[in-house]
Amino acid sequence: MKNRSYRRFDEQFSIDHDTLVELISLARYAASGRNMQPLKYFLSSEHDLNEQIFSTLTWAGYLKEWPGPQKGERPTAYIIVLLDHDISDHFLCDDGIAIQNILLGAVEKGLGGCILRAINKPLLSAFLGLADRYEIIDVVALGKPKEKVVITAVKDDGDIRYYRDENGVHYVPKRSVDELIINQ
Amino acid sequence: MKNRSYRRFDEQFSIDHDTLVELISLARYAASGRNMQPLKYFLSSEHDLNEQIFSTLTWAGYLKEWPGPQKGERPTAYIIVLLDHDISDHFLCDDGIAIQNILLGAVEKGLGGCILRAINKPLLSAFLGLADRYEIIDVVALGKPKEKVVITAVKDDGDIRYYRDENGVHYVPKRSVDELIINQ
């Protein structure tokens, strides 16, 4: 319940490699379809590589006037989720399960993050020097959150787009439990 | 770390509808791609409907001689995860995130469950009386676990198939953190 998607961070707060490894040790416990465990992880906590990764990402589609976090507010670590095609060509919902373990672990460490899917995959693959067997699936951006994110109810107009107020507070309209359960 | 995939339950232990609603209230907090929240949920905690749902499921592909939990050890509740095509035709990794919230919540309540994807979808859709807009994505089986599930290391032969010993203990070989991280 404490975990939110964060897109602005305190870039003075660095995250070390060992912290990322601890988060992968949580992802390791995730259920996996047919227990294949075809997902692998590339970790980045170095500034220059972080900047390269950042350049391949598109942020927050609903915030039209916001191009993404500016210098000083960018993620200080990334976990790139990869499908290892030498193991399987399918991963079902494995990535969601594993990433949720990662993000819940991050929150317990006082960190936060955001799942990104709008990725220039060929460019990122080149930056990371990935072998052909690895397909980029998701990017998890991580850092020390520097924004307030508030869950609100979806209004009668049904608009689910997140938005920010004049103070930069980020609001996320969530459907009610009654709307989510079809046989309530 | 406490959450495992359980397939045998104490069928004397029933789960009430309100408990399932509480689990959906956790799924509600899950991140969703473009915040679309296209997933809906059908809840079952009634014996007769549970039996119908059970009849549409295939269990534990690696346990060739085990057709699934026998009477007395079956799930006492189900959460059917549906894609609402009136909202979106895509759900990215939303189901994995939401289901992990559900299962971690279940573990905190002393329950446990298993994600099933081998589903006779036309039959289950008919049993549930689903409108055309709803596509069945996953079935989450829930109950009071009545089996021991142990994580082990994948051996040198790379075999990731889960197995049971002569006492019925269920073992799940998990890849090491070193194998999961490609730039360790």
C-alpha cells in the first residue's frame, strides 16, 4: 500500500550495486510459469551508464508538458528486465511478479521506482552490449523519491489519467473496489 | 520471501467473500500501464462454483502422476483475473503486479495460493456467465495451505522442474542470484 510509482528522485542519493543485488534476491523468490525463470537482470548504478539508459526512455505519457525528470531529479539506479531466449520465448506474467517484489523491497529500503515500457530498445540494447539471446522487456527506474504521489478515486467522467497540481503533487485516480469486482 | 505457490489445501478451511474483497483492495493499489486499470476480478468462495472452476484447470505440469488436488485438498476460493476489453486490449505486466499483491496479502492472512494459466477458458467463461467484454487471463486458486514447499538451488544439470519427495514435500529449484544478474 505504501508503494507508488515515482518519477522524480533526489539524485544526490546514490544506490550501490549491492542494494540492487539484494532486490534481485527478492525477485528470485517470485513465482514463474512452469518454473522456467527465463528473466534475467542487468543492473546499473553508475552515473554515466544511468545517463545512457535515461536517454532511451519516454516518461509519463499523460504529462504532455513534462519531458521527464530533469538533471538532479533523475533515477540513480536501473534494473533492466530481460527475457533470456536461450531459456524460453515466453514469460507470461513473470515480469510483473518479479518487479513487484523488487519495488516492494525498494520501498522497505526507503527507495522507490517506476516501471517503464516506452523504451528505445535497439539503442538501449547497444548501450548495454547485450547478446542476441537477451530481449529487453521492462526498465525499472529507482531512486530516493522526491515527489508526493497521492491515490484518488476515479471521478464520474471515468478519467483515469494521472495529473499534477500547482504544487507538483502527483495524483493517480484508481478505480474503486466495486468497479474492479464484477460479481460484487 | 514467505510466499510460495501452494497446490494442496485444507478444504475444511473456508474463505469468505469479504476476505477476497480485501485482497482485491490490495490489487487496486497495483501499478498499471498508462494507469488504464483494465483488469477486473470475479470472486468465488462457494463450494459448487469452486468445483466448476476446478474442473476447468490443469495442475502442475511437471507432476505427471498427479492430476491435481483431490477432494479435501482443493482450493476454497478463486480469484479469476479478467481483461475488460471495453477498457483496453492490452494489460502489459499488470496481472503479475496485481496478483503478487493478492498473494502477499493472502500470506499475511495465513492463506496461500497458486497462479494457474492452463485453463479451459471457453468452459470457465460459460460457468461464470461472462459477458463478451471479459477475457479470462489468470486464475488464482486460494486456500489454507496443507503442504510444505521448499526452495532449492538449481543443480549443475540445470533442471528447473519442481518435484516432490516420498513425504510429499514439494521442492522448487530456483536459479541463483549470480545466474539471474548478467553483469554481476
